[in-house]
Amino acid sequence: MSEVKEVIVYIDFGECELKVVAYAARLAQIFDAELTLMHTLHTGYDYFEVGGYGKSIEVAYERALLKARRLIDEYISEINKVFPINIRKKLASGHPIDEFINFVNARNGLAVLPNHVKSRKIRFISPKIVHKAIRKLHTNMVFVDGEFLPRIDRIHIEKVLVPVDFSEYSKAALKFALQLGAKVHVITVIHPPRFSPDLLDEVELDYNEFISALEYEARKKLEDLVKEVGGKDVETEVVEGEPPQKILEASREKFDLIVMGIKGRSKSEKLIVGGVTEQVVEFSEVPVAVIRSF
């Protein structure tokens, strides 16, 4: 079983980002892990913002560095009012998401990324970047849209939704969720094929009985899965429909986190964008943890 020893947050000073940091602080507190805030000075962009245009690159860089340090220190000061934990800061230069991915992979930390795709001050996080992070990060990760979080002193992780498809990846997601000390609700979505009435008559198949059989099998698998991972007081549910849509609908029932498994970095995965997990991450108002292993 993997252990969460460090939570690393991607910082770009976007709107509602303090809430994202607070959410990461809550995760660090749950796992008794270190918390690191990482910001990367993007070549050219940050220098221009602090008056680097027409000045030496060294002066512009120092100004951008001082500004970033000041803003991160302000974050730390606000977070420590609620979460009395040690927080470290990491500053780098280069391409923000690439530097973040390399740093997290090297340290094998739990990555937390802002998913504020509707933000006015969005700079580097977008659906394309979300997919890149999912493909390139070797570690577990959490995407958080701070716009939909409460104020920082009311951020808790008390109710968790875990969609499963009975793969080893979804089993890892359930194991991760059970370590959070929260109420866990496991859901599986059956997506049966649609048959024409003529075909049903031809094979003498009662569609309702067919669906009932699928639901029965899914419930049995859910029971077996929960027992296998040692889950206690875990709620289970079987629903029918399109998986991304049904997961997003279920998440609106006051859940604090969705935990989903995802395959490893296979060659085929690099070519496929738009799977169930990616779609949920892109459209969810609830934070989403993407688990590779646990």
C-alpha cells in the first residue's frame, strides 16, 4: 500500500486558489503529510507583469521572484490560521505544468492542481493541461475547483463518492478513499447495450429481466469488492446510464470528494483522451482524486 508523505500544490495565483491550498492542507492533515506549495516563473510572462519589459532579465527575474514569494507567504499565513501545519514553498522557472509534473514525479507526492477552468485569471490550467497532467503524472493527483468550495475554515472531507468498474484501478481508488476517515459511498454504473424491439422478439429476451440480472450481478460484485478491501459501513449503489453523466449527477448529493481509478501510463493511454475519469475531472464541481495505485 502506498503512503502519502507529501502533498504538493500547483500555484498560479488564480481566483479562489487559497481555497485550493486549504483543501490540500486538509489532505495533508488527514495523512499527516508535508505540504509544499510550488510556483513556476513562466519565462517572459511573469517578467512582463512585474515591469520586466525593457529591463535586464536578471532584474525582472528578481522582481518576479520577490512577488511570488510574497504572495505565497500570504497564502501560508492565511492557511496557518486554520491549519497549524508546516508548509514549504518551492519556486522554479520554466514551463509551469512541465516543471510541476517533473517535481511531483521525482518526489512521488500527491499532486493537487487547481481546476478553475472558468476563472477570469486562468493562465496555465485548461482542459488540455488537465489531460496532460493525467497522462504525465506517475503519482496520484487531486483536481480542485476552488470556486465551488466553502470558506477555508469550513473545508472538510467527510463524504466521499467512489465510482468503480471492478478493475484493479478502481480497487486502488476505494482503498485510498477508505484512508480518509470519511463516509464512503461506492457506485457502479451499468451501461447495457440497446436492442431493437425486433431483435428482442427474435431472441425471446425480456429486456427488464436482462437489466435486473445485470443489476444483481453488479450488486454482488460491489459486496465482494467492499469485503475484499476491508471496508466497513460503506454504502453501495447500482445505477443505469452513461457513466460520466451518472457519476456527475451522484456527486451533487453533497459529496466532498470523488475518488476514481485510472490506468497506468500505457502506450494506448497516451493516444486516448476523453475517458470517463477525464470527463468527470473536466466537468465536476466537486474535487476529483485520480488514483493510479494505493
